[in-house]
Amino acid sequence: MNQSDCLKVLLATRANDAERWLSKQKEEKRRSHPDSIGFFIIFLSRAGMTFGLRIPYGHQNSKSHLNCVNACIIMQRMTSLDHFRALAAGMSQRDGANEQKTSVADYVADQLTAMGFTPQQQHFLGAELAYGPFILYAAVGLLSVILLGQSQPVGAAAAILLMATALPSLFLELQYRPNLLRWLLPIERSTNVIVHTPPAEDTTDSHKKIIVTAHIDGHRTPVILGVKVLSIMPLLIVASELAGAVLIVLAIIGVPISAAIVRQMALAPGLVFLALLVVSVLADRAPYDNSYGGDNAGGVAAVLGVIERLKDAPLKRAEAVFVFTGAEEAGAYGAQAFFESQTAWRAEAVHVVLCAVGAKGSVPAVIRTERFTHAVVSDAGLLAIADGIATTHTDLGMTLLVEVVGRNELSPNIVARAIGVTSVAGTPKSEAGSQLVGNGVVDGNGVGENVDADGLALQRHEAFLWELLHGIDAVGVK
């Protein structure tokens, strides 16, 4: 059986296996979490995690379903393009994000097991709505405006209490920190898939751990009236932060002075909250990009390709830890869950996140700064290594981007930097300019319309990650 035959078997088998496996998982989830107590258990778990009380779902070894798919992979190594096609075709029919990312986690675990590794699955709780915190904040703001509009001082006092709680929570949410807004969101169980590749040499050098993350969940690409939400959301959120502060001041004035002018002035912040509410609700109603996991099919495929190569040619001194994260687009829950579980050595590790790679005509790029409402700067030492790769390997055509604007796209980098982990983000750019390029939509043949037929772009990004890992292994960064 040649590689093409293996791929056909893979695609056909995964499509059938996914349906049976998802039905089984839904039934197990229904039995293990009765509706009468499920929400209460989940709420306590989220609250405990926020206050540092560990109530995790924990790690467990992956129970792989070895079938003819894995037999094909063992017979002949799959390329990153093969992985992309398999992921795209197998998952493109999933309508919901929950089913989609569970299926992809199963796929990734299967492939890692077939390569000879022992992957782990880490289960954790994550939100379903990417813009849910902004919806809640806007709703609280509107309620506060209504309360302030009451003639009694108690209304103004209640508005102060609500906004004084919601505004700090919004600040924390923008840094992917635990907060009250996250507690109140609809949540579900999600999964990280983790695999360790040991170094060729025994070493006690504790900082020689390299974490590589790539998210496996789908994303939304909301457009409202022809405008991409991400282009207007940062300004809208900053305006909402200011509106919250203004409303608190007005409410403080409104406690002793119940004047009509105070209530009328509160209408201006109310309009800002209303705009944030409308945009956020419409954004979270946008359909998921079902091209496997949206923008990161290529990222997962490239990382799988690197892991396959490390099996035969491991890094010399560094242990590479690959984490395929779930619930990333909803607010970096997967990256948070992983880093929170690795407090013993995370501060001495180096982190690389790969996202949105592999689009037709794209080349690797490393981001100096990612900005949504607050700027997060990549580590200078890692940027220097990447710059050296760009100089030495001109065939990759890679460059360093000065800044990108996004929410959740490269959130593991933000999470890592916030807790002091040395980190850098890799993403694509077009050959003609600096704009980011996504994977596009999956067509009926299970191949992304915006992905090179020969996989050249994926090969570039896989080669970049390979060189970056060896560069870190050679010099270390601390």
C-alpha cells in the first residue's frame, strides 16, 4: 500500500470513527455529569481554580484507537500536508466546536501513539463563547445605567457595586487571568494533548525544556456590516473601559445628589455598553470555520511533522514538550490549564506558539509584539535566534513582524509572558507584505482552498520550527 492509498484509508476511516466516538463520548459525559448537579460541580471547580484551589480533571494516558489508519502511518511516514488533509477532511463536517476539538484531540493522540510516543490528555474546563466576557460586562454596564437612572440613592449605590466588580474583571480578562466574568460563562470540558520528546543526551540542566503549543479548537471569523470584528473590537473595549470608569464616578455623585443631569449623563456610557453588547453577541453567533480547526490546521500539521522527525533525531540537550491546546480561541483556557499544572519548572522553560501557518504563498514570521488592548512583547533572546535563522536560511523567506493585532490567535504567548515564561510567537505572512494569512476554507475534497497543493508553505513553517528548536537547544535562552 503506497502513501496515497494510506491517506485514502485514513480519511475514510476517520470520518466514520469520529461519529461513533463522539456518540460514545456524549453518552459518557451525560452519565458522569447529571444535569441536577453538573453545573454546581463545574462552578465550584472554576471558583476553586480562581482562588488557587486545585480541583482539576487531571492528566490521564490517552487511550488510542489503533486501527488501519495507524497501520498505514506506521508503514510510511505522513508529511505535514498529509496531516493537514486528513484533519481538514475528517473534521470539516463538524458543526459544533465541542465535537470538533474533541475529534481532533483524538486524532492527534492516535498519530502520536502510532509514532511510538505515549501522549497524555489533560482535561480542564473552558468557556464556549469567545466574546462571552464582553457580553457579560456590557450587560452589567447597561444594568448599572438603569439602576443609576432610579431616583433613589440605593440605585446609584448598586451601580457602584456592580461596576466596581465588573471593571477589574474586564482588565483581568484582557490578560487571560481568572475573574468573575469567566465564572459566569457557560463552560464545558475540553482537552489538551501533551507529549514529551526526550533529548539525546542525559542532562540535569533544568532550563532545557522547550514548550511548543498549537491549538486544536475551531475559531470564528465574525464580520459585521462588512467590517471584521477584530478591527473595531480593541477600540470598542477601550471605550467600554472608560465608560465603566465614568459611570462609577457618576454613580458616586448620584448617591448624595439625585439630580436629573447625572442620570442624563449616564446615557453616554450606556450607548457604549450597548454597542459592545451588540457587536459581541453578533460575533459569537458567527459560524465556526470548520476547516478542521479553523486557522491552525497547518500549525497542528507542522508540529506533528516536527515530532515525527524528532523521533529519529532528537534534540541534543533539550526536552521538547508539545502541547496541542483546546479552548484556546475562547480565551486561552488550554494554555492556562497546562502552565498552571507545571509550576515546578515552567519558569525555567522556553515557549514557542505556532498559529495560522501554511497558507498558500505564505512564509514564516515571528511576532515582536501582539496587541489587542495591551501590548505583549516576545522574548528578545528568542527573537535573536529567529533573526539568525532568517539570515542563515534565506530560502525560508522568513521575517520578523513588528506588531500584529488579535484576540486569542496567539494567546498562549500572552499567557506565558504574563507568568514570566520566556516565549515567542510564530505565524505566517504573505510573500508580498506583512499581513497575516489564514488557511482559508476547506473545499469538498478536504483540501484548504488557500493551501498550496504541494505543501510548500507547510514545509517552510515546519522547517522554521525545526531550526528554531535546534537554535534554542544550541544556545538556550535565559
